[in-house]
Amino acid sequence: MSRRTRAFALAFVAAQLTTQVEGGDWSQWRGSDRSAQVTDFAAPAEWPKELTKKWEVEVGDGVATPALVGDRLYVFSRQDDEEVIRCLNATSGAEIWQAKYSQEGVNGPASGYQGPRASPAVGQGKVVLVSLHGDVSCYDANSGKRLWHNTEYSGQEPRFATSSSPVIYGDTCVAQLGGEDSGAIVAFNLSDGSEKWKWTGDGVAYASAALTKLGETDVIVAPTSHKMVALDANTGDSLLEFDYSQGRYNAATPLVVGDLLVYAGPQRGTSAERLAKAGAKVTTTEVWQNTDNNLQFNSPVVANGAVFGISQLNSLFCINTATGQTAWNAPLGDNNAGDAGGRGRGPGGPGGPPRLDGEQRGGDRPQRPEGGAGDADPGRRRGGGPGFGGPRGGGRRGGGGRGGYGSLVAANDVLLALTPASELIVFAADQVSYRELAKYKVADSPTYAYPIPAGNRIYIKDQNKLTLWTVE
């Protein structure tokens, strides 16, 4: 290993450690720090043959991941013609409160899934929701009383409905609202819902934003319809914008580990860039680009200094963070949601070799060349929307666009992969080879939300139910 790559690897691991959140909270999309990492999960030395089911609660339709704060779960779903937010006791599953409001369903290619996509965010004693059609609501986390409701962007959602999950930091909530051609990233005061700032440089897509700190500046990093942007989280000022148009859609959430940005997309592979504050802007230095494994609906995660993800070909992969080279690939079990009572399957396409260089860029920049796109085919997508399969389509060349579903959570030295077919696969966070440790069937309907591990518990949201499993 060269001095340069060794230094990068050490910096990557050190940065990774600084982003982890203590305790068992999973307060918003991909966890409290939006990294899909947990630190308090008690992985056993030897995994049992079966998990123990403690309780199962009917909560309604939806693919939004619940939020876990202390001993309370916040579950966002749809029942009949209403969107419902529930607060449950995380130990017993008993309902503490619920609130609901009328909300029209969706039509067109996403109509097979009528429940909300965006996960609730909890902070400062409040719960923020973004509806299918772009309404933003805030509730008191203890009582369920609605505090404010914003409908400015209602009905302007992208083709497959509003899917980006809100971000809470301090006394601010940020949401990506509007449509693919005209949208905004909007910051609201948590206390009263008043607008703090708004960025309107592009429409919205389906990915959610990440949050980091560069120097003394809090920074929002967000994929939009055609760009990757970094905004000052306190003012909304644009710090960095570059073209990131996809053959299909921006649906993968970027990962920020310290000052390192890891992002991925269909036919674009996975890239790692170092962020640096330079006056009123942010610059990026490309560390590597790997086009072996293209992501569509899965977001990458870091564990033990490696990047793990699920490719469009429904394979698990591991990328060495020092070199950008693919360490290994392995099939992801059964990725067909149809086997869990759902819809749709279909792989996407691979890419080409990784690229390693140190070219620096700042401010706006032109689109990076596609690189080797391999068998990837940006053909017209059929079926459901981002994050879940539709009833038709598929194909070996990715024309159906339904490959690469699944959720990954890093829990110390293991990773948990949840497939749409409700298989929970446990494997080692190992850069040398794929080592499966256990596999469990955890639901009878499709699972597109993230699993939430905490202590010896694993919470699973399927199409209509929430279940608590324990490792004993």
C-alpha cells in the first residue's frame, strides 16, 4: 500500500469513528447521524437458528422507516384515506398516541404502494413528517398534538411521489420539496414552521440529504434531480454544485464520513471525494471512483473502513476505501419481493474499472465522464417507484430498473442486509471475503424500510406491520 493510500485509509477510519452516535436512538432516516451505523447492537458470538418474535402490530401501509428515540417508536403509514403517525412503546408495542389527516393516494406507476415513502424525523421533542404529496407537518413527540402544517409544495411531487426524508438538526428542519423540474430545498423553524431559507437551484429527486460539519460550518449535502449540492445549513447559501444527472433517478442517499463524501448512482458507480471549505465555497478532491458496482435504490454504508452496498445486479459488494478497488461481490439471497407477497424484481447493470486520481475541483463543475457503463441500460423504467418494485418489467439489462433493492445497516463488526423478500442476512464486515453469519425470514410481506437494531432487538417494518424480533 502506498503512503498516500495508507494515509487515506487511516483518515477514513478516524473520520468514521467521529460520525457514530452513542446510544440506541435511530431518530431519522438512516439513523440519528444518517450513516446507517449503530454502535449499541449486541451481536452474539454465535447467531441463533431463529430470532424470537416479541410482538407484531398492524400499523398500515408504507415503506417509511420508523424512528426510535429512547423507548418510543414513531411509525408513519397510511390507513384507508389517511396518513397516520403513531407513537408506540418500543418494549411492548402498545400505542401511546396517534394522529392522522386526510391524504389523497397516488396514481400512475407508483400506485401499487399508497403509503408514505419519507421517514419521520424526531428532534427537540418534535416529530416532522413529509407526506406523499409534499405536505410538511410537525407534531409534539410526547402528546401527538400537531404544531404546524405547511402545504406550499403540496401536489408538486415528482413522478413517483415525494420520497426524500426530512433532516432535523438543532432547531431546524430541512425538507426537499416540489417536482423534478421545479423544486426546492427548504429549511423550517421547528418551533413554528416559518421558513428560514430556501434553495431553488434544481428540482428534487428521490434521495435524501446528508448532514456534516466542515470547519465551523454545518453543511447539507443533497442529490437533486440533476445535481449534487452542498448548502450552508444555516443560510442555504450554495457552497458546491456539480452535475449528477442519472440515466434513471437520483435515489441513493450520499454518505458523509467526516470530510469524505461517498456517493453512488445507476451507471455512475461509487465515488469518494474529500470535501474542504475554501472561503465561501467547498472544494472537492476526488480520491477514487469505482464503476464495478452501480447502485439504484440502495444507499452505501461504511464499516471497518470499507464501503458496502447492494448493486443493481442484486449483489452485495465491498470496496476497499484505500484503493477504490472492489474487494468482493456476493449474491444477495432472494431479492424478489414477489416471494414475500409483493411485486417485481430485476437486476440492473455493472460498470467498469475504478479510477484513482487527485484532481481538484471547486464550485460549479462539468459532468464527469460516464466511464465504463458495462451492461447498464438506461431504458425506460416500468413498474413501481424508487425503493420498491412494480408489478411489471425487469430484464437482464436493467430495463425494468428494479434491481438493487435492500437496506444495509452496519452494527460494529457485522452488517444486516434486509431484502424486499423479507430476508434478514447477517454477514461479517470483512474486506477479505464475504462471510454470511445468519439468515432469517422476518415478515410475510415485502420489506423496503430499514431494519432498526438496538441492544438485542431488531425492529422490522413490512408492508403493513411492525415487528420486534430479539436475538436470544
